[in-house]
Amino acid sequence: MIKIKNDKEIASMRIAGSVANTVLKEAAAFIAPGMTTKEIDDYAGERIKAYQAKSAFLGYRDYPCNICISVNEEVVHGLAGPRRVQFGDIISLDVGIRYEGFIGDNALTVAVGGCDPLSQKLMDVTEASLYEGIAAAKAGNRVKDISRAIQKYVEANHFSVVREFVGHGVGKTVHEDPQIPNFVEKGRPSPKLKAGMTIAIEPMVNAGVAQVKVLSDGWTVLTKDGKPSAHFEHTVLVTNGEPEILTCSEKIPSSLKVS
């Protein structure tokens, strides 16, 4: 069942989205060569608490970390631990927070100090494909219009879209209807977009083949061929005009700003 948010709920989601995006940017800026992924996760957890929020991921389906940290060939759902990030790595950070009952969910991929040209192009294309998808998130369009925009842009740049993991509705829970694939699948139902829908659009793009595998930890998703992957995400409000990005740190209330 697709949930349409009212004005009060949307106002709450703007705050949750602002906090999520602020924490995401702070965590990305915190990363330095030699740091462990657990140190990054601990820092993100501290920042979430500083904004009077809670991690939306910690404990969700028994996930053990504050945020998802995925390195190089790791696609999504990476677990924090003793691994030390190195100069040239690319790190995908996925931050979901709960604030006053609502979720803000966003992600980005950054290079640690710099990276090779292929990884940089991969990140650039993945981020641009996210905004191609957002531009299609208009009332009257269908979910497949978002999917098509992302897939077309990614494949025109000779990269691959992950099929097994998709975007989703978001609100009081991390995952709501509808699913938002980053590709068009013939015969798949494609709901019409309506004003008041809040959705997480999140292309996951591989430098090589689209196929992935899951590690024995039950969480970490890897590219099947070991080539790098990138991930970008925003929580978006569908309106009767242009879509609104809710995960926007510029909208964080002054009362929540902390040093």
C-alpha cells in the first residue's frame, strides 16, 4: 500500500531528511587514509545522537551498525569493522536516521584522497543518474519513468545497473511501497506517481557486470567480478510541480545545528 503524506508529515520528513544529509556530509568529510570503518561508523553514530536522532539502520532486521559503509567492490550494506581505508579507495556511505518518528535516507560515494579515472567516472555517472531519476519523479509519471531515466544514463556511459537491490518508498519505516528499480523490467507493475509520495531513489552502479553476490556475513553485497561499485541516494517528495529533495542539509532547523 502506497502511503501519501500530509503536510504535517512532510514537514517532519524535511527535518529528518536534513539531519540525515548533514550526518552523511559530516561522515564523508571525516574519512581519512588509515582510518578503520568502525571509527567512521562510531563517528556517524555520535553525530546522529548530537542531532537528537537515532540510526534507522541499527537493529533493523538485526543490522549491527549505525550506517552502511561499503568499500570499492562492496555495493551496499557493508559492515563496519577493523578494515582500514586506503588512499585511492572509494567509500559508499548510506545514512538513515529516525527523527520524531520519520526517516531520512541518503547515500553518497567518495574517494579517499583521490582515485583512478575509472572510479571517478563511475562516481560521477552514478550521481548524475540519480538526478536523472529525480527529474522524472513527477506526479502523473510512473515509477518506470524514474527507472528508465537512470538505466538509460548509466548504460549510455557503459556501466551496469544492479538489479537485485532497488529504491523504495520511505516514511515512518525504512522500506515502504513502492519499490523503485533502477532498470525497466518488462511486465513489472509500475505504479503512478502522486503528489505526497516520498521515495528513496538510489542507483547502485557497477563498473563491470551487473551481477552481485552476498558475503557469508549475510549483509555485505559485492560485485561478482570484483570491480568497483558506486551508490548515491536521496529521499524525494513527489509534488504537482518539480520534485523536492528532502535530504537537503541546507534546510536543517537552526535549533538542531550543533558544532
